[in-house]
Amino acid sequence: MKKYFKTLMTLSLLIFLGSNLEAKVTYLNSLKGEEFEMGNLLEWSTLQEQNSKSFVVEKSIDGVAYTEVGSINAAGNSSKENVYSYLDLGATDKKAFYRLRQVDVDATISYSHTIVVSKAMTNNFAMINITSEIKDVMEVSYTSSIDSDMNVELLDEGGSILYSEMFGTKKGINDIALPMDAYPMGTYRVAFTMEMEREILTLKKVESTTEEPNMASKKNDKGSKN
């Protein structure tokens, strides 16, 4: 009789543990992605979670081979809305495939649907340092994601080209210097063009050498300020 009760208690405990380990995730909003200059932003939300452990973000360039790019802890057990987001910082691929690998506490996994985030802009380069007030030389630092050529144009306030030069650019951080000693004090614009990407910065030539890094106004090729 004791052996019977011991066996019954063991089976009851296993059934209880098994029911507690049951995992379930109900999505409120499925995975979606959006392009930003700094990278691709992924968002999703859940309405209910039971024994969930984590959401692993996987990425692919060809839609076949996926690699893990990040992981976010899940709520575990929840019956309220939970909103998640992940920024794939510095993503420059023209097209990227993303999916979620949802992992439960018992190590079982399930996959979300796959989304595609396409780049409307190339984002081949980004300014990281520029002096907005200069005297004889304007120094510029920028980072590039490719090996290419950078065309630099100095424009007056009316948009006429005063100076133009092509600079070889390597992947990574690049530094260039533009001669300004031949031009009078005043406001100028500098246009940087690489491939199909273009940025226009505004600067002032002054008498002093006071520098104010990263204070230039950034404009797109249509002239609207960002």
C-alpha cells in the first residue's frame, strides 16, 4: 500500500511539473521592421507568455543562411501586453531578412515569420566630425562602409560651385582637408557625394579659429534640413 501511494504521488508530481512547464507565446503584433539611418529597427509584441525564455533575432542576406545578431529576454509568464524592439545598429545591407527564434525555458524553440527590410538610401558614409567655423582649412572626418571616391564641392550661398575635388575613400574612417584661404569670410555650403548618396553641410569662415565640432547643418540633396 505504501509503495502504491509513493508511486501515485510521483506520477502526480510529474503531471504537475509537466503542466507548469508548458510553454506558449501569443503574439499581439507580429514582427515588423523599419529602416533608419543608424540601422534597422525591429519591433514585435506579445499578448500572453507562458514559460518563455528569450527572443533571438536572426538575420540573413540571402534569405537562406541565418546568423544570430542579438537576443532579448522574454517576459517568462505574463498575461499582459509586452512590447519588444531590437536595433540592428549599423545595418547597411540593401536588403536583409529577419526572423525571431523564440526559446522556452525547456529549450524548445519556434520561429516567427520572415520579414525583409530594404534600404531606400545607400548610407555609404556618415560625417563624424566637422568644424562649422573655420579660417584657412576645413577639416572633415567621415566613416565609409565601402571603398569608393568622394566628390567634394564648395558652394557659395547662391549655390555656385567655387571649388571641386575628388578624394579616394577607404572603408572605415577617412580625414580630408579643404583649402579655404582663398575665400573671404562668410557662409558657405559643402556638398559631399559618394555613389548616389549626397549630403550638404553649412559652415562659416571667420576671422578666429574657434572650432565647434559637429554643429554644421545637415541637408539632403533637395535642400530640406534634417
